[in-house]
Amino acid sequence: MILWSYNYSCADAFIGINWGRLSSQRLVPSMVVDLLLQNGIEDVRIFQQADNVLEAFYGSGIRASLGLSNTLLADYTNETKTSVWIRDKIIKYEDVMKFRYVTIGTNPFSPTFQSKIYYEAVDVVRTMQTQLNRRNRSHIKATIPHYIDVLNLTNTFRPSEADFRDDIKEKMIEYVTTLKINDSPFFLSMYPIHFVNNNSLDFDFAFMDRRSNYSIKDTNVTYTNAFELLYDSCHWALAKANATSVKIVIAAIGWPTDSYPGANVTNAERFFRTFLPYIVSGTGTPMRPNQNIDVFINNLSDENRMLTPLGGFQRHWGVYKFNGEPKYQIDFSGKGADIYPSMAKGVVSMPKRWCMFNGNVEDPRKVELLKRMACNETDCSSLDEGGSCSHLTYEDKVSYAFNRYFQARGQSSELSNEECDMDGLGIVVSKDPSNGICEFPVEILSAEQAVEGATFGSIDNGGERVHERISASVGVLASTLLWIIIQI
């Protein structure tokens, strides 16, 4: 028999946001901090912890959660190295900023996002929390962000039948026991749009506005939306692991706006319009009634260099466009007001010009190869089926690809010394070629540029964040030309 007892406090419930930075150009950290303050966002998960990023939060009052990537986990089972990380990333800055969580890996037990299971994540959690406790920082909690695929959901989707997957169950029990001992939360990531699409469920079941005719009955409970169903499924798994007291924090939840069925600004606005008021209401779920739920929204802005194991939509989680312009109305306070969030201040766009295909189709194979090259080097996910630019003609799709490459390179082409040359197939225009919902973007000037030798955190959004080495321009040019030669 499972006893549904728990004792965690809900006094400090919050709505935070994830801040990923895998983009060809990024808003400078000080702009991002200002944006968070303007919108009253007091908690943020930071995925790249360079000094200039952390220093931007000095005196802001914003609580930061930092993390380690999966590929670094093996190194941090070592107590000395973990202690040094705490010194360099937390103690160094804690006099001027606040910390809440240290996240160990990202979905390390997820077969959805990688082929390898990083079992050492559990050892790192234990080591990290031990070191934090020894340094009198037990208020900072170490935890692992898990995707919902750590759960073994039956084909009925009844939460009471959910449990941790058989192949990881022993390790998960060990993990949640550590959480229970340290009063640490279970971090769970979920994406309702992907859940309903992937399982061919009624699309409206992804929302919380009760417009869906679909429901799932489980004992004396009826579930009318994906969020409550998945949240309670995790609670059932925790209960079966004798960890009913462990609180669940939503590590990532959001709605993409492109490159996926149902991924658009209208549905994103619809999702948050009811979801955030539900969160602040303290209604809780059928298995956790009258409990506040802590949430990190995914993501602050789009990331056009994100890996996409699930699809191109993973580059379009942002509430904001890459230039700091909000995409849709969202009230971060959870009061449900019809308002757009504040726009980033101090953003300066590059000149209003675009690189277009000149229409020369004498060599269609060369056109296609250059289109592929451009998309390989930048982001063409909006051209995917269901994307905002999927309706374009072939020639316009080539133009879209050329322009994305042109903008990502700072409005220059590295195939020659001429701007937008594209081996004789490109031409610069000053008239905006955007077509309906398909936007041909212009990059921004007031951003951090990718520089030779710089290391930035990257993400496959929902999968592992790794460290990406940004190549020098000459390296990109050489590899691009070699790729074209080989293909021809």
C-alpha cells in the first residue's frame, strides 16, 4: 500500500526560465539580466557559466541554477574536482548573487536524446551535495534533470501504472533516496505538444483550457490534460520507490513556435495563458492537491545552433526571438493578463538587407548543393514540414537558405571576398522578402560574437548540453569548400 504523505513546503514556489545560448549571435548577458528584471523573473537556469555570464547577475537578486553537462560527469565523481567547481562557480560569486540548484547532466538516462546512459550522474549528485553540505551550503540542492522517458508509461497512460523504467529502476531508487535524505527535488522535463503528437492523442489534451474531449480515467481520478497526467505519473513512480516526500520541480516546459505540427505563436500563447495561472493558483494535481509547483519555462529565446534529435522545432522554444523581441503575449506573473513581455533594450540590428537567390538555374545541382551547404552551416528548420516557411517555392527556399547563411556570417559570404556571392548565385536586396508567416531575419549587432577558440555551452534542448568549440572563419570556409567539391 502506498501512503501519500509528504512534508515539503510550497512557500517559495516560483516561475523561472531556462536561458540557453547556442545561437549564431547572442544578446549580451547584461541585456538578458535586464530583460529578466523587467519581466519580474527571479529564477533562471544558466547553461553556460563563463565569468562574464555570472558577473552580469551581480546584485540582481535573481536566483541562478548552474549545471554540468553529461560529457563532464565522469570527471566530477572526484571529490576534489567537485570541490574546486563549487569554489569557482558558486563561492566565488555568492557574495553578489544567489544560487538555488546545481543540475547534474541533462536527461542522462534518456534514450530519446542519446544512445549512452550516464549512470555516473547519481554518483556525481551524491558527491556534489556532500561537498555543498560540508561547505555549509546545504541550502543549494544538487539534482538531475530527467525527461519523462525515465518513466515506463503503459499504453493506457494511467498514472497509477507508471514506474521508472526497468533498465534504470535500481539506479533511480538509489538516486531518489539521495534526494529524500537531502530534501532535494526531482527535476522533470516535459513537453505536452510532443507527448500528444508522439502518441497520436487529441491535440487539445496538451492544453489546460478544458477544450479537449479526451480524458483518461485512473481509479477515482479523471485527467483532462497532459501536464497533470505526466506530473502525477512521476509521483506514482516516486511513491513506488518509497520517495513520496520528494518534491517535483518542472525543469523544462514550453511550446515551440515553428517546424512542428501545432508549433506556432497562437498555440504557444494559448498554452501559457492557462498554464501559468494554473501554476500560481496552487491548485496542484489530483495526487498532489493544493500544492504549488515550481516551474522553469523553456526557453528564454530561440537557439539556432541547437542540436535537433527530435526535430527542428527544438530551435524554436523561445518566448523571445533571437533579437529580444517577444513572439506572443505571456504574463510571467501568472495573472493571465493579455500583455507582451518587455522587449530587450539596447538591441541594434544589422543593416536591413537580405541575400537572395538570383534565379540562375542553369546548373540545378549546384543550386541544390549550395542550398544544402547553407542549411548545414546555419538554421533552415523553418523550411521543415509544418514550418513557417515550408509553403515557399523551391527558389524562395533557396533564398531563405542563402539569407540565413548570409546573416549568420555577419552579412557576408565566405565563399568569396564579395558579400552574398554564393558562387555567383546570390544577390543583396534592400526590400524585405518575408512571405506571410515566413520571416527572413536580419541579425543583430549588439550581441556576443562567436570568436576563434571560444567555448560555449550548447544544447540539443531536452538532451545533453555539451561544450562546442567555435571554429575560426578560415576553418569554416575550408570545410565548406571541401564539402562542395566532394559532392560535385
